[in-house]
Amino acid sequence: MNYYSPKEIAMAFAASGVYKSKLSLSKFSLIAILGGAFIAFGGLLSVMVAGGMPGVGAANPGLIKFVAGALFPIGLIMVSITGADLFTSDCTAFTLPLLQKEIKIKTFLRFLLLSYVFNFIGTQFIAYLLSAHIGFFDKEPWQEYLHTYSAAKINQDFMKVFIKGIGANWLVCLGMWMGYAAKDITGKCVGIWIPVMLFVTLGYEHSIANMFFIPAAIYSGVNILWTDFLIQNLIPATLGNFIGGAGLVGCVYWYQFMRK
């Protein structure tokens, strides 16, 4: 076969978590910063292209959603191929070895927290310095697109964001899973692209992506408070992401392919 079996994928995914758990703080923090930055680059690309097509969007709103969905996965492809770290995929990567008793719960929690914090730093580097600071969102139609997009993410019920967070990371971790199935770069890119395109097009909530979109809108003048971002979007999205990645991928496939 020119691809790995599901059981081989599960073993490789678990091995990635064990490998990361043995990295020094400096090395892990660096790859986590890069992971946040790469996801932000994917988000930036989707805003600049999809946001620059207001006429198309007015006539074909579904097409604009698909364009954004088709472009965003570039960030996760960069994360996977370069060996960067992402909190959301770590929800699976650390759950598998935890259930195999290859890492302890303290290590599991520590590295998820570190990943989350340093992902945030990476996303802010792109959101501010390489986006808002140089005026990408000062002009129309990009400012209107980003500000409207971000405001819609804030103006949702806690439970709705939570559920959409489950859907987002179920698909993101399936994307990483399918990427592990490939034996070449092309297969890895296609495997990652399909589920991630799906989650963005459907409008689910990915905590690390939202660390780029909403702060970038705040930096460029949208009327959104940081507290609103944290309470109304980031916290429920993060909780949902954890359930989607750790539960619907990590626990399910550990039981299916690794439990003895």
C-alpha cells in the first residue's frame, strides 16, 4: 500500500506526543510559537483572498465560505510538514500516549498548557506585527470582512461556540490523522486539506485560528473588548476543541486500534 494503516497511524500519532514530551522547554516553546504563527498565516491568506471578493460574496455567499475554507489549511500543512506544534492537534497527540500509560497526567496537562500559551504568542506576532501593524486591514473591503467575521464569532451563545469547537477540532485532528496516513508530501497535503477545509467552510470554531482573527480585528480598530473575546469565544471554543480532539479522535481511535 502507498499509505499507512489506521493502526500504524495511531502508533505514529502517539509517538509524536511522546517525542514532544521529551523536548526541552526552549525547543518546545519555539515549535509552539511557530505553530501559532503558521495557523495565523493560513488565516491571513483566507482573509486577504476571500475578503477581497465582496461582489462574489454578495452573489455567492457559499462560494466565499469555500474559498476561505480552501485556503486556510495551508497553515496546518505547514505545521505538519515542518514539525511545528499546535495545541488542537496535541489534544490527540498527548491523549493517545496518556491512555497507553507512556506519559503521566501531569505531563499531559503541562504540555497542553505550554502549547496553548506559546501558540497564542505566535498568532499575535502575525496578527499584529505582520498584519494590522503594516495596514493590511486599514482598507476596504478587507477591514469590513475581518471585522464582520470577528464580530459574528463574538455574538454567539457560549454553548453554540462550545459545540462548534467540538466540530472544529474533531475535523482538525482527523486532518492530522489523515496526514499521518500519507507516505509522501502530496498525500499528506491532501489528507490534511480535506477535513480542515470542511471545518472552515462550515464555520466551526478553532481556538488557535480565533487567536488570529479576533485580535487582528481588535488591533485594526473593531469595537470588541478583549474580555468579550476571551469569555464569549476563546474559552468555549477551547473547551470544545479539547473534547473534539481528545475525545472524538484520541479516545475513540485509542480504543479502536491501541487498547489491548
